[in-house]
Amino acid sequence: MEMTHVGHLDGKTAVVTGGSSGIGLAAAVRLADEGAYVFVTGRREAELEAAVKTIGSDRATGVTGDISKLADLDRLYDEVRARGKGLDVLVANAAVGTFVTLEQTTEEHFDQTFGVNTRGTLFTVQKALPLLNDGASIILTGSTAADRGMEAFGAYAASKAAVRSFARTWSTELKSRGIRVNVVSPAWIETPGGTAAFGDEETARAMKEHVAATVAKGRMGRPEEAAAVVAFLASEQSSYVVGSNLYVDGGENQT
């Protein structure tokens, strides 16, 4: 007899921002595998179309946009509203990050980093509120950088520290609706965005070697490993996990 797969998110609707590649794409694939219908966003149309094919065209809709632009967020949620089933899972994952020292920091760099990572995350969640079903799960992508004084990563780290703070406050503000807010904080995950942050392949390779030598797990993480934690927080398996910060760091911040 053929067994029917029952996912932890059957019948649910999810949104994943920054879902064209890396952790966002892996999370979207995992949520869809668990039964959710997923709306994914990304700034580059060709990459977004490829992501939808990877997730499954019958399981996902791509909406091109930049979360730092409120009109783009409105277009995203218009698509979700049109489906008529509300929103059960919101993964606010889109972010930018580059290495810039305090001395080198420009107004443009600061505004872009906080405009996407902090302001963009806030309005991604705020504009979703009318659509969120009671008992929904909001998952914010943080970073271990928020806890460490990593050289030349100050603006990024500060923007992610703000995201961690949002989760605490919003958990309290949304408790009457049973909406849970949690953070997933990855460390070194092998993604295209992570490689780009180092500026070139040689620097990225050196960092991989450093991670392998210093992290308890002995290697960089995979996007699918972060996605598994996202899926846990999205489901009722984590029903008593609220306002938390779950590290996916191979032991970097723990040993």
C-alpha cells in the first residue's frame, strides 16, 4: 500500500523573503516539503524564477521585490491576500552584509545595511499583521555576528542585534493572538551571499579553512541545516518556543 506523506505544515501558507538562494531558498524548499504553499521574494527576477522551479511551480509563487521598498512589500502581500487563506508562517530572511571597518563606513553603507536588515525586517512583519492567522509563526533570520566583535562587520552585526531585540518585543506584543516570534542565528553557512561578502573566492576559501580549524563541527554549515531549524520553528513541534534565538553555528558561539 502506498503511504501518503503528511507534512507538519499541510494546508499552511508561508512567506520567505530573500528566497532566491542560500538559506532562504533552502527554507522555502523545506517548508514546501512539509506541505506549505510558499510565496518567495527576491530582487533578481531570473534567480527568483529558478528558485520557484526548484521549490516546485505548483507549490510556490515568486514575487520580485526589495523589502526595503514598502511598495514592493505591499505587492507581495496583495498576492498572499488574493490566495484567500491568510498567512501561517513568515520567514523574514532577506538581508545584506559586507565587511567595512568603522573608519571606512559611509552613510550609504550604513543606510543600505539598516534599510534592508532592520527597517526592511520591521515592515516585512508589520505589513503582514492583517494577514497573519492566529497561532502563526514568525521566524527572523539573525546572525551570530550580533554576539561577537568581528572586525569590519560592525554595521551588519548591529543590524542583526536589532533583529534579535525585535523578536523579544514582538513576542510580547503578539501574544494575545498566539503568534510566536523566534530568531534563527546562523554562523558560517556556505551560500552565494556569504562568499560575496568576503569580496573574492580566495578570501572566502581562507575563511572556510579558518572555520574548519576553529569551529567544533569542523566545517561550514549547509543551508539545509539552517532550513531544518526554520521548519521546526514554523511547526507546532515548537509550540512552547517563543522569543528564542536558536543558533545554527556548528558550536562557534558555544565552545
